[in-house]
Amino acid sequence: MAITKVWIEEGCIVCNACEAECPDVFHVTEDSCHIKGEARQDGKESENREEKAELKPDLQANLEEAIIAAAASCPVEVIKFDQVASAAAKPTAAVVPVPTTPATPIAPASAAEAAPPVSPLPATPAPMPHVVDTDIENAVDAALGTTANIRAAAAPSPAAAPSITEAAKPRVTKVWIEEGCIVCNACEADSPEVFRVTETTCTIKAGVRADGKESENRAEKSGLNPSDGERLISSIITAAANCPVEVIKYEVIGEATLVPPPVVEAEAHAAVEVAAGPYVIDYKSAPNRQVVMPKTVPLPSLHTYQEEQKAAMAADEAKWIKQQADFETAKAKALAEGKDAPKPPVRALPKKNDTDMEFPAPSEAKDPDLLHLMDLLDGKVSQAFEQSGELILQVHPDGLIETLMFCKGDASLRYEMLADQTATHYPAANGFAFSVVYQLTSISRRKRLRIRVLVKEGQDLESAVEIYPSANWMEREIYDMFGIRFSGHPDMTRILCPEDWEGYPLRKEYPTLGWGQRDIDFREDRSGVLMRMAMEQAGNMGINLKVPKAD
Amino acid sequence: MFKTEEMEINLGPQHPSTHGVLRVKLHLDGETITRCTPMIGYLHRGVEKICENKTFFQGQVWTDRTDYVASVSNNLGWAEGVEKLFGITVPRRAHYIRTMLTELNRITSHLLWLGTHALDIGAMTVFLYAFREREEILSIFEAFCGARLTTTAFRIGGLREDLPPGLEKLVRAFQARFLDCIDEYETLLTENRIWKKRTIGVALLNAEDAIALGVTGPVLRAAGSNYDIRKAFPYASYAEMDFEVATQTAADTYARYLVRLEEMRQAHRIINQCLDGLPEGPVMAKLPKVLKSEVNEVYHAIEAPKGELGYYFVGEKGGQNPYRMHIRAPSFINLQALSKMVVGRLLADVIAAIGTLDVVLGEVDR
Amino acid sequence: MTPTLTQYLVISLLQIVVVMGFVMTLVPLLTFAERKVIGYVQVRLGATRVAGGLWGAQRGRTHQSRTFTGGLNGFMWWLGRWPVISIFRGLPMFIADALKLLTKEDIVPIEADKAVFVLSPALAMVAAFTVFAAIGFAPGALFYFPAKFPYLGGLPFYGFLTDLNVGLLFILGVASVGVYGIVLGAWASNSKYPLLGGLRSAAQIVSYEVPLTLSLLVPVVLTGSLNFNEMSTRMATDIPVNGLVGIGRTLLMFVGFFVYTTCGFAETNRTPFDLAEAENELVAGFHTEYSGMKFSFFFLSEYASMITVSALASAFFLGGHYLLPFGLQPTWNHFFQNSPSAFLAWTCTPSILWFLLKIFFLLFVFLWVRATVPRYRYDQLMDVGWKFLIPYTLVMFVIAALLRYAA
């Protein structure tokens, strides 16, 4: 397989991304991106849009990966290429730019002839051996389920369905600690029955070990008691995953029916709730959680978002299947007529999915706080979900004050502080114009919660000042910037802008350019013509500008 | 025969001790405050609106200009907020360097506070002593990123470059003498009778009121709470650092002074740990050249020198700019507590209260 | 030889010129000293290194360029090569300061009471400088005109203007007029911050006038005189420190010195009692609306008051024209009066040198304190005055009376 032609469609934003990925082929100039002369057979340097000259034969195969990567990284997707099967076809895996990328970007033509088209959806990991001795990293990944795998399971993929049922239940046979433990207590917090963190290192407790000794188990690698290994499997896997230096290693059998380990958030919170006094947190009793970076929140609706995603994937898939089918019929027809086989279809590249960056999908509410609030508010909650480790509760405007009162007053919630309150303008949305969010913080429970309300244009919200006095200025700021009024507020006046300011600056229709904007580059104005024109214009508008003195 | 009336007086917007363009409308009965209304907005530049029209990479520059004495903290908040929005994992070495610079920045911010606060109360010398050390840290920033005040120190996904050679030596040299410098400030102030008279029992704000008013940072910690985001919701590499949360229970200006001094000592400790345990590895995550967001929203808060600094991002589908960016500015929220602190007290206490709240008007008005 | 009236007038005029010249030179020098002392205390980089140009801005590399401006700078740099003299670099700055104050625009607010507004700085200035009429800088005659000197030959030239027999009363009376300058100026500005500053100043000076006067009553009681020179001499030399009375007297003078100096700080509106012009609270206090020459009148009167306070403190408590403070001089004299060493014998005699050195030292203390301590709050200032200093000075007064009785 190789790439014969590369060209740049119109619309290049000169972002240098392609040159960074594949400097041998692309050259980014001041105003466009060119295919280099030395890479082309005709030796010219241009965008190659009209002529579509072929690449040099030696480069065709060698630079394939780089060109695909460049095309994927192009933010405006103007890099196009023709791809043909070559005699020396590489294995599919080699085409995948990054090993963990869930989707196979290109369906190889040669493979397509022999086998049914590879599903574009995330590939399931290869079935694992029953006893994983050698490749522990893989075992951890598979057992835990990387984000990609979780997504794969959620998606309606036929490939994800098969699972191997085992006679024996899965259990951990051995656990040991490699060198490099930083004594961080994370493992003990996750699995106190197995690990004990001492002053200098971490040991496997004697109680769970077959040989009954307590040590790091690094050299001897003695096994766990079978019953313990079965019972504690999820906590051990969690501990290994949470270890910041990844020195906890283990062997496992019967992985197939493993469920992803439960999210440890709830346990951590339970531990946190032991507080020494009002507003004093006992940090020692609650070990530091690892920083949970992202997951995201869809707007305006979680369900709409999920439906859209699903529909887009399905449409994509259907298109690809149709392309494949068309190709099959065309090929059959061509073979029947004795002509050359037509070009195999090229699947549009999915977005480059970098290992370091992923958009986490939202998940349904599992947090006890959200469930509790949904019980309390019964019907006034329109959505509740978790994302980026943040809890989001969307309530109806009528139930807002009630919600805030519950959040502050309920003994099991105790959100004492309104940390932030702000709004967002959605001029294009149906049924509402603003979302107002309340960031609540529970100091005693170390927890955050976001309450979201959707507000129509001209609709008043009830003020939260009575419940949270800190809302005073923040509501004034929202009024100042968005024009949302809060009924019951003691002083509903502008705060940052002057009293006589017109308009609400943070609304989307508010212009960023305007009165007083300097649109003349005076450095270029040697003769003063532009200046005079500007003065005249200003005079017409009734603005009296002073002529600056010449230095 | 005689008529008594309250005098209305404007403290600011041009006034030596309002640290910028804060205007406080005071009603005075003699020298006793009967009413106090802070009026803000003189430095409103619409940073949030501007950032909505800049890409995620460009917007960080504006965070330097909100709290301009703690720009590195602001950069960290922005960078981590965007990383949370996109789900970017930052290399551990970058986290360590970020932590170190942020703590250095905490020291500069507290030094500036110490100097100006003492100057407001009349102790002039501490100001220049504090600036001597601040100057040194600013040169460290200059060595790191070329700028002293408006640093834009971090990049989304990590750092632009690794530590330059020799920087560690600079930091170590500073670390070696900084504890003695804090002792020097303490000899001038901590046991000074006039300083104690001016600060003990002044501008009281207990924990309940502080939390109700959303006040965070050293002001809250001086009231007995040990709420510190570095411990409560660890970010960067604070989870791996060994440090104490400085607290006091007196809830007055003197307690806040002690808390901030202790925070400088703890920052010193954290910087040492960062230097000693600096891991090897890359400092930048692999990112595409253009960040395009999904439809989502995040709120990321860090413990800035002045309190909880939160960045709220809303992303739209395929957007290269934040659809909405909001800064939860600690100075803005903390300033609400001013009138509660000073009503019924004397004019000179207003100055002490403004000083002890440690507001920066660039951040209040944004 | 008794001078005739005209001779007396001429000599008096000369004396006035000399004394006022001394004070008027000392005041700007004091601003220079303030800049330098505080600069060194606070590790300021500019104040400790500046060379200072007299005629305009510095240009080029000052110590090498030989321009008109650079010449002076070069000279100052040249001076700076020696360790002690180096602190005088930047000396011409005080002339520049004075010129700046003289040439600044003189603003009178529209709503101000113009007559009072103009008069009050003059009042403050006149009061502050009139005080020097009764202060004896030198003991007796400073020198005698040589016999061949035309018209004035053989006549004495005194180091003071008058030898008033109610000198102390005169000093206290005139000095307390100065507060009217401040209060009237503040009121006439018709502005809020000056009003607050003026009221503070009035309350403060009224409060501190009492302990100040009471603490000065101690030397009055002990010496039984109101004449400046006589009081000064007798406080220094009257009673040797050998009996209970002598020791009690020394202790009393020691404590009295600190009490008096504290009150003096308050009287002159200096840190930590500079509430009237607390720049961090009241912008500039009573002189917020003043500019140019009028402002400099207030400014000069404050520094002149500092000199007055220092002079009184050194005269009555620090031994005046004698070497040793706190009445220790008689004991010193007892041992060294007949010493063969001319120098030691000289230390037993009164001299203007000691007096000036003590004044300079006290002025330094003023600056030193300013660089070190914060400012009191208004109510705390009143507390210190009424609850601490006044009872203390009353007790001292009683003790002084007892000592007088015992002696």
C-alpha cells in the first residue's frame, strides 16, 4: 500500500501542522502550503491542486505514515491523497499511527479483498491468555479497561459482544511491589487488607499471603490465598492503577468476565467525612486523591449530545459499508467485463486521536449526592450527570431556591459555600437564552457541585442572597453583564460598568469592535492623509478629536 | 443650635492605600465608620469577553493581566482548566516545575502584600526589604520565561521548554537565604507593640461569615478553617508534596499576617521538595496544533495566593475559542467582606482591612 | 563695655542672620539627611548611590563627562571615593528640592477661604521660627569682635538672640501657636481629607501639649528658673551624683528625657504620631490642598519644630552645652577639672559643639524612628497621651518637687 498523490484543497490556514508532521513533503509558505518539488515527479513546487502530480516512487511507501498523520492533524482537513495497495503491503497494525488509537484509520485494500471490512469502531483488545505472566502492562490495561475500551463497550459494536465465560472465577494469584515505591499511602487507601505502607516502603500483608510472611514480595513472589485473591481482585487492580509510580505488579487468572473497577470516588468521600470540627478538614485521615483530570459536560442536553454522537457514528458506519458494497459490486462488474479493477475506496480519516488528549464522555449520575438531591427534589431536576469528576445538576428555575436550600441545609449534603455564580448566553438555543450556574463547595466534605438553571430571555431568577450572602456581587455582575435580573436582591444595580452603560457586554450579540476602535494604522500614515480622514469621519459622527502634536 | 451630620467621604479611586483604583464610599461619624460601600469597575477591561474571542492558546496572555502580582498562578489556573476541558495529561516533570514556579509566585505575592500592608500601617522599611527578595524571584521568572511580571509561564499541555541551565542554582541560592529574610521581617513587625496594637482585633471576620461571603484563602484560614485547595482538591503535584496548611484562629489582621508568613515558609518547603524530587522526562504533552473543543463545561479552581481562583470554561463543538470563560476572582469575592469588617470601626482600620484582604484591582474588575 | 543702642541693633541683626541662616540651612540639610538615613536603613538603591545633578538631569556617564552638569556630578563621585564622605553624594539634591518647591505652581482651591488659606502656612512658619529667638545655642558669647573691627570692636557676639528670663514660657507659648496654622489651613482648604487631618492635629496637639509642658516643668522645678541658658546650665552642673538627691535627679532626667521626646514626636507630627498627615489614610492630611511655596512653609515649619524639640531635649535633659547628659557632668568635672591634659580639661567646659552634636543626634533619632515603627491609630494615640503620659508626668512633677524640697 502506498500513497501516490498528495494535494492541498482550498482553505489552508497555514498552520504549519503538516510541515511539523511530514517536512519531506509539505512546505508551508506565507500564504499557502505546497507539496515540495523534490518529493514530486514533475519537480515543481505548488499546491498540486490542479495538476495532481505523483509523488516520487521511493517516497510513496516510505512517507505514507507521515502523510496520513499530516492529513489527520490538518485542522481544516484540506490535505487529500490517493492511496493504492502496493505489493509489499504492511500489516494493518503498522498503519495505526499510535498503538492505542481505538479506530483503525485505513481499511487496507488487500485485507478488504480477503476479509470483511474491519470495523471502524474501536477494536476490542485481543483475547488474552488465561494466565498472564509476561505482559503485565497489557493485562492491567485490559483488566482496567482503558477509556477507549469503555467507550468501545458502550458503542453498539458487534465486535465488543463476544465474551469468554470461565469456569473458575477471576482471581489475583500474586502481588508484589517493584522498586521505587514513594510511600504515598494510595495503595493502602484503596486496598487496606493487602497493602501496608511503612516508613520506607510498602509491604504485602501476611494475612493474605500463602507463606504468611510480610514483605514487599519482590524476590520471593509468593502467592496470595486463593479466597483472598478472588475477593480482593478489584481493590488490588484499583490500587495498582492508582499507584503514582506504578510499582504494584500482579498476576491474574480468569480475566474475561472482569468488570471495570468501581470508581473509588465514593469511598474517598466517605473517608473524608470525618472532620475534626466545623470547617476543619482532617487531611491526614483522608489521603490525597490522585488528581482526576477531565471528563466533560455537554450542552444543552446530555441526551441530545449522546443521541447526536450515536447518530453520527451510525451514519459514518453506514456510509463506509455502502462504499464497501459499491466497491464490491464495481469490482465484480469489472472482473466480469475483464477490465482493470477500480480503485478501492479510501475511508475518510477520523480525527487524530492523540494519546495525551481525549474528550471524556459524560456519565449518568451515580454520586450519592446527586441521587439524594434527585430524591429530594422529585421532578424538578431535569438532568443530573457527572463529567470531568464534576457533579452537575440541572434544575428547573422554580426549584432553584429549594435546591440551594437543600444543598446548604441538608445534613448529608452540607454545601456551605457558593464559590462562584455565572451565566452563559446561548442566543441560538431553543427554549432558553441563558444558563446560570452555581458552583457550590462543601468545605467539610471536600466536594463540589454545580447547579445549572436554564433561563429564558427576560425571565427573572430568584436571588440566592438570602441563602448564600456571597451571591450578592456575583448576581450584580450577572445582571451587569447579561441583563438577567434577580428578584429579591437587595441592590440590583450594575457593578462593573457605569450606571448609564447601554447593553450587556457578555451577551454574544454585543460587538467587540465599536465606538473608539482604532482601525487606522497610524504608523503607516506618513503623510497624515489617513489621520485627516479619521478626523473628518469622527467629526461627522459628532466626536471632537484633538489633533495630536507632532513630535 | 448645633447640627450634627455624617460626613460622606470617598476613599479613592485615587488614593495611596487602595492598591489601585478601588473607591470606597464611607460615611463617617467623627472618625467612626457608619457605612461602607466599595465601588468597583474602574479597571474593567472585559477580559472575559476578550478571551471569548481568542483561542485557548492566546487567552492565557490575558490572565497575566488580571492579578498582575500573581500572574504565574493565573497561568496555572488557565492551563489546568483548559487541560481539564480537553482531557490532556501533563507530564509529571512539567507538574513539578509548575508547582515550583507557582509557589515562588505565592512568595512574591505575599511579599508584595506584606510590604504594602505594612506601609499602609506606617511601617515603611518592611516594604523595601520585601521588595528586595521579590526582585530576586522576579529575576528567576525572567530567567525562566523572559518576563518578570506578565509571565505567561506555562503552555497548555505542559511547558514550552524545560528549565534553562542554571535556573536551579538561582532558585537554590534564593532558598538558602529566604528563611532568614522572613525572620528579618518578623523582627521588625511580629513583636512590635504598635504593629500589634494596629492589627490585633482589627477587621474581624469569623469563619461562618467568611464562608457565607465566599471568602477564601489566608483570610479564611486565619479564622480557624484549614480549607486549602492544594490539600482539599489537589492539583498540579501538590498531592505529592509534604506541607502544612497554615491556620490561626484569631480571625483578625494579625492572624492573617501570621498565616501569610507561615505560608511563605511552607512555600519554601514545597519549592525545596520540587527541586529535590524533580523527575526526569518530557515537559510537554503531545497535542495537535489546533485545539477544538467539544460541547462541555468545566470549573477548575486552584489556591491562588489570594484565595480560590476558579476558571469556568464552556466549550462549543469544534470551537477554537472558549465559548464562555469566567474567572472566579478571589479578590472580587473577598472584597465583599470589607464592609462587614469595618463598620463601627475607625478610618485607619479601613486601610488595615483593605490591606489585609489583599485585593488586586486588576483582578477585582477583570 | 556696654554697646550703644545702634551697636546693639547691628549686632542683633547679625545674630539673627547667623541663627536663622543656621536653621534655614539645617532644615534642607535635614531633608537630605532624611533621604540618606532612611535610604541606608531601608537598603534603598537610589538614595544610597545617587550623585545628584544641580543643573538639570544627569547626562551620560557622569563621572567622566566634563559638561557643566557633569562637572558637579563628577565632583560628587570623586568625593564618594572616600568611605565616610561618600554619604554626601547627592548633596546638591537639596538645592534642587528647594528650587522645585519654589517654582511649583501655586494652586488655591476655588472654594477655599483665600485669606486664611494664604495666612495659615505663614502662621505655622512664623511660629516655628520665632521659637529660635529664645534658644541659646552657645553658652555666653560665641566670640568677641576684634578691637580693630570698625564700629563693633571689642563687643561680644552671642550664640543666642535674647537671654529672655521667661524663655521657656516664650518657647512653649509661641510653639503652640503653630497648631493654629495647621488647623486653620485645614479648615480653609474646604476639603474633607484636610479637615480630618486638621481635626486630628488639633486633638493631638492639645492632648500632647499637656504632658509636654508637664515634663518640662520638671527642670523648671528643679532649677527654679525659666531662663533657657540658666536652666540648661543648672540642670547640667548643679548637683553632683553622690547623694540620694543627685541619683534621684539623674534618674528623673533619664526618664524625663524619654517622656519629653515622646511628646516631642507627637508635637512635631512625626512618626509614629504623624496622624495629621498620615499619607496612607488621609492622602496628605492637612496640607492635601497646598502646593508649591505654601506647602513648603508647612514642610519647613515641621522640620524647624524638630530642631526646636531636639534643642530643648538636649538643653534640659542631655546636659546642654556640657559633654555628659543627665546631670553627670559635675561628677566628670570633679575628676577631670584640674587634669593636666588640656583636652580633658576642655571637656569640663561648656561648648557649642556638644550642644550641636546632641541636636544632630536627636534629629537622627527622629529619622531612625521614622524608618522603624508603624503609625498609631487615632484612638490609641489619645490613649497613650491621656492614660499613660499625663499620669506619668504628674508623678514626675511630684518627685521633682520633693527633690527640690530635699535639696
